[in-house]
Amino acid sequence: MIYNCKVLELDKFDEYSGFFYIKGYKLYCFISYCNIKLTPLENYQVELDLEYFDTPKPTLSNKPEGFTRCNSNTFEYELTGLLTNGKLLLPQMEFDCQDVIYEYPDFYEKKVSFIVDRISISFI
């Protein structure tokens, strides 16, 4: 899915990361693809992907849908949303999670939380 994104701040020490504002979420992301020079406070079109080294284990959640929490000093995020049709749905945002629903079919159509290693952003 393609989103409009505002570059809030690029990391001063790592040219491959920064803070971005997308659909009401302030996200610290790893830049996986960018063929343009980024300018803070400018808007761009992007795609987002969840990255994890092992398939994350979802847990049933009572947190509000759309809950995101970045673990400090890392790219790691805890996400909460509805797991359905191979996607994790957050208000105004969705992520492909086909392998999660495949490994944990009991969580289909349920509100879950799980931890991902990072959210990657690709500039179009």
C-alpha cells in the first residue's frame, strides 16, 4: 500500500533511518530504498514493510487498535491491530503478515499484539 509521508527528521549518525509521519503515526524507520535526496519537512510517497528475523508470536490484546510502541534505541516495535486476510490492520494503515496468519491460524480475525524487528520504508 502506498502512503503519503512527511520526513520529520533524518538520523544524524545513520543515513539509513529517521522519523517519519504517516497517517497519524510518528514512526522511526529503517530506509530500505531511496533513490532521491530527502529533505526534512517535505512530503513523499512511500511503502512500508514489517521486518522480522523469526515469525513473531502474536498474543491476544486489550490495547487499543493502532497502538504502536518503539523500544528505545532500536528499530523494534510492538504493534496492535486486527489480524485478518494475511494483514495486520491498524486504523488507516495495514501491513502484510501472511506468514504470521499461516503459523498462527487461531488468531485470525482477532485483535493481537506482536513485536517486529523493524519497520522498513521505501520511497517511490
